[in-house]
Amino acid sequence: MLGEPEFKRIIERVLSASRADQTEVEVFANESALTRFANNYIHQNVEHTDVDVRVRAVIGKKIGIASTNETSPDALGSVAAKAVELAQHQRENEDFRSLPRPGSITPVDGYVERTARCGPEERAGVVGQICDASSRAGLTAAGAFHTTAQEIALANSLGVYGYHRETQADINTVVMSETSSGHAARVSKDVGDIDGESIAQEAVDKALRGVNPRTIEPGEYEVILEPYAVVDMLDFFSYLSFGALAFMEKRSFMAGRIGERIMDEAISIWDDGLSPEGLPMPFDYEGVPKQPVKLIEDGVARGVVWDTYLAGKQGADARSTGHALPAGATIGALPLHLFMANGDATADDMIKDVKRGIWVSRFWYTRTVHPLNVVVTGMTRDGTFLIEDGKIAGPVQSMRFTQGYLDALNNVDAVGRDGMLVLGDIGGGVRRVPALKLGKWNFTGVSEM
């Protein structure tokens, strides 16, 4: 880790070297390590260290962005000059107003020393628990265990400055037999929270219960979705619906519907980068303080997330909510710390009320069919089970589906009482979500995987 004094040196050198009207500096320092395993043994351990300095130069309404991973005084002066040169060659962006001005940043604790110092032996110990359990059950395990420590600093020539350090440990595994598979994953800022035995038990149990699945007819079924499946819904909402750009371009189902009930009243979704129940970060990638944003409250659309540029483009009533992406991103503001409210149902509560339905462990290879209504196609994977008369009747082949996620959340029968922190697939975000029981889900075919 470089430490805050070194970050300040980098920032001060860039700002002093820049000849732009406004200048922004983003500095990222990352130390990460990855242990991969397959066939019940570790086959790779890699470590990576890097520094990334990004400079955004503003000349009038022209903007240029340059980056480097060199931090010598000459290299920092050069990258500042390059950003200015690129800005001079750009067309004016008439919608640009200004880089953000300073705000009050609330510090958060996202760093755990044990995670930062986690070595290959500690990761191997956790992986060994999974591989041993898989081997004893006559199964084959594969997966990866990743730990990282990162420092981030954001500053601009208008006085914005923020520094934050964070850690993350995440692991995922798939355990397989010849006819079945089971999946489990965990993420935390504290590597001590990663329990290899519980992960192994979850994945092995699904794989053993899933042996020799039968095929059932496609159609409309009740479903119970584990958090691994629910997180896919929030991923697509994040990318397609909850950001300001899609809202402004009327590509989001939120457009024109703020204050209207658009989901079941059991559903509340919000973004909160400050919450200790996620992986907290105090400011966005412009240095704007993060703030909690209600997106869906008791089924009612409440708002979307904004960055400085889009808020300026929208007009005087809009303000950044602290959701800008790194310089150069073109998809606008995104919520990367999403939460869905828990309910009061246990898994047994959900199952006992199902006449004929399907338990879904997670989704796989999901793709958008209709962005506005978030219609998605994909398949189930790593544990799909038939439910009949309130009991798990046995495993079934993975099912293909085409389903509107918004429609699905208008047919909520129950919400799980326990939230689970899950990594998202979009933007590196995290989501804390419960299980859901939904009244109908449209399965269109049977997968051979």
C-alpha cells in the first residue's frame, strides 16, 4: 500500500503540472492475489500490484482524459500534459457544466488488515476444506479465491479531495458429479468471514441432491429464487433502469413513473455506499460524497442515481448523488451498492405453500431481450429442483427462461428474512439480497447443461 502521503504527492504534482481550466486526478493502488483450483486441487496462485493515475483535463467545454501507471515526477507531468493535449483536440461538449465542488465526505471503515495481509497459505487452507469435502463425497470441485487491498484518492482543482482504503475477499466454487453440480460463493471485506466448511457444505449438498435430474415440461411455474438468482435481477436493474442516463433517455421503466407503484409493495430497493453491511466507499469516482438513494420504496418508484455531468445536463433541480464511474466511462451513473429489503419468510415457509413450482439456485448466461421492461433470457444452473405439494420432489434439468424481471417483481408471494451479500456482475458492485418466492416465472425450454 502506498499510503496517503504518497497519494497526495501524486495529486499535487499532476495538479501543479496541468494547464487546463479544471483538472481532476484519480489514483488507484491495488494489491490483489488469486488462488484457482480445479479437479480438487490448487493449480494456480498469482499476485498482482499496480498503480493507475487518471487525469481529466477541462478546457472550456472540451474534455481530455489520459492515464499512466508511472508515478515519477516526469511521468506525472507528462500525463497531465497529454490530458490537456487531448482536450484541445476534442469537440466542445455543450452539456458540460463543471467538475464538482467540495462536499462533506463521511469516512467509512472498509479496510481489514487481515485481508490485506492474507497470503497463499491462508487461501489454500480454505480451498483445501472445499476440495477435501468434495473429494470425500466423490465429487469434483473448481473455483477461485480472491483477496485484494486497494487505496483510492480523488481530487480536482476546485478543492475536492478524498482518500479511502478498502479490502475485499471473495470466493466461489462449483462442485460437480457426472450429472449434477452445486454452487456456493461468499464476499466480505474481512477474509476471516470466509468459512470454507460452510461453503463446501452448501455446494456439495446441492450437487448430491441434484444427481440424475429428470426433465419436466416448460411452462409457467411458481419459483423460489435463492439470493444468487435474485442478484441477477438487481444487476440488470442497475444497468438498465436505475441510472440517470437511461432515465433521461427514457430507456428505463422508471422514466415518467416516479411516485407510481411499479413493483409489489413487498419490494424496497435502495443504494447505500456508506452501509457497513456492504463493502462501503465514502465517495464516488469524482470525489462526490455518497448518499443513500431510495430507488423503490414499498413498490413505488422513488428515484435514480446521478453523477455531476448528467445532473448538470438535466438542469437546476438535479444533483449528483455520488454515483459517478471512473473517468472515461460512457454509461453514466450506476448504483454499485444495492440493497433489497428483507421479509419474514424462511425457506420452509416458502416451500410449504408451493403446489407445483421450481427452486432455482442461480441463473447463468442471462442476456437482455427488451431493455425497457427488463425482459431477460437465460438458464438456471447448479441446482434446479421441482417442488410439489409443499415439498422438494427432486432435481430437474436446468431450465431455459424468458422473463420480464419487472413483471416478476409484481408477483411476489414472499420475501426471505435473511439477506446475503453477493457480488454483482456489472461494474464490480455488491448487492445484499434475500431469497424470493414469486407467483410465476416463464420457462421456455430445457437446457442440456
